[in-house]
Amino acid sequence: MAIANTVDLVTTARADGYAVPAVNIVDEMSLRAVLKAAQAAQSPVIIQTSVKTVKATGAQPLFDAFRHAAEAATVPVSLHLDHCPDRAVITEVIGTGWSSVLFDASDRPLEQAWRETAEVVAEAHAAGVGVESEIENIIGVEDGVGSDEALHSYTNRQLVDVATDTGVDLLAPQLGTAHGLYKASPVLAFDRVLELGQLTDLPIVLHGGTGLSQADFDRFIANGIAKINISTTVKLAYMKAAQAHIATAEETGKWEPVKMFDQISAAVAATVTEHFEHFGSAGKAQALAGVGA
Ligand code: 13P
């Protein structure tokens, strides 16, 4: 299938009352495991890469692996760059073929964030690439990007003014969630999604999906969330499967990397499959046939 357009996937999900899972992969194995699970569930999916993953693998090899897997897939799949404050990396992935980017300007003061977001939108849209915008920081450090403290918070009107003026495609506000594992119960801002929805038609993105309950997802989606990011649960599944495999290898004296890869892939697939169900995206691929880049 042709590589899908992230913004089309999210807009369609919003109209149909579900959210597209945006899953952070770390390598080709996790990429393939997520796509296999998406096919089995017939769910659309957004594959996300952190800046760290892009730097570790290289944009071109990562994109080639994605394209190869995505073109063979029977579900719509797009490629998104997650939190990126680094303009050079944004330029690189736009040139390489990513479907969309999250320009994370939450480390900049408002005026600078506003100006640079407009510049990124101009650059991305000229190449047909969508832009997610974050100017308030979502709590937590993800692959080396972000902060555990709220650096910038704005009013709904300020957020919408920046988004509308700059022409971004997707909006990522603070909604009380955090990246990583929750140390205490989060205070979730369900109503903020409704309030933003009264000011703008832009699809709204929920970060920090790991650790939320089905009731939380249902309420966020009912209020208008159409893209939900999950990363930590994928990393945990990956690493714990590796750890379990190595523990068994130590006991049995059988050291079989390929079997470990199978165990990791199965664990990653299992956690994303659960989320396809949680987000209501399972079974929606068919209706999206033809949502190309
Ligand atoms: P978690 O790591 O909490 O799942 O959040 C993922 C995320 O929001 C990526 O941008």
C-alpha cells in the first residue's frame, strides 16, 4: 500500500470517533512487529521515530526500512518524526520522505516558538509534509528530549492563535499526561480537549499514552482526541522480553539470537494490539483504503 498521509489518517479517525495509534519504534524489528500487529488487527497506524532513533540508524536507512515494510503492508501507515526541537533534523527527514513531523518548540519563549513554527510549516508544507505543533512542554523526558518540569503553559486562546497563524496541521497541548511511567495518578485535562475543540477544528494529539486506562482513552476520544502516542509500553515490552529470553538462555545454555528476536517481536506486537483495541482503531483499515500520501 502507498505510504499514507498522517493528517488524513488523523482527520478521518476524528470524524469516525476513534484515535490512530502513533507508536514509537526503535529499530527495524520493532517496526515490523508493529506493522504485523496492525495488519492482524486491520488498524491504521502511525509509525513514530524519535530524534535519537533517527540519529542512531540514519534517516535514509530508517526510511528505506519503513518504505519497504509499509509498501508491503495491507493497512494504511505513515511515518512521523516525534518531538524534534532540532531544525536540522526536521529538514533532513522532510527531504528523506517522512509523512509528518512534530516540531517541539516548547523549549523556546513564545515569540520565538511562534516564529520558528511558522518557518517549519512553510518548509514542511512545500514538501507535502504535515506538522504537529507543541509549544507547551509535555512533562517527561522522551529519548533525551523534554523536561520533568512544566516550562511553558499557555491559555487555550494563545495555543489556538499560534496554531491558526502558523498553519500547523495537528496540535499537541498539555493534557495532564506525561511521558514515561506515572509515579502518581495524573490529573487529566479532559475538558481542555472540548474547550480547544470549540476554538479550532484542528485535530488534537494526546501524548503519554502509556499507563492510561480504557476509561481515560474513551473519554479523551469522545472529547475529540484523534492521535494517541505510545512509546514506553513498547520499550518495556521489548526490553523485558529480551531480559526473559536471556534469563532462560542462561539457565538452559542455549543462546539463540533469532529466537530472542521472535520473543521481542511477539511482546511488542501484543502491547500494540491491546492499544488498537483501546483506541477503537482495530478494523478501521478497510475504510481508509486510498488515503495515500
Ligand atoms: P509514553 O512514553 O508515555 O507512552 O508517551 C509516548 C509519547 O507521548 C511520545 O511522544
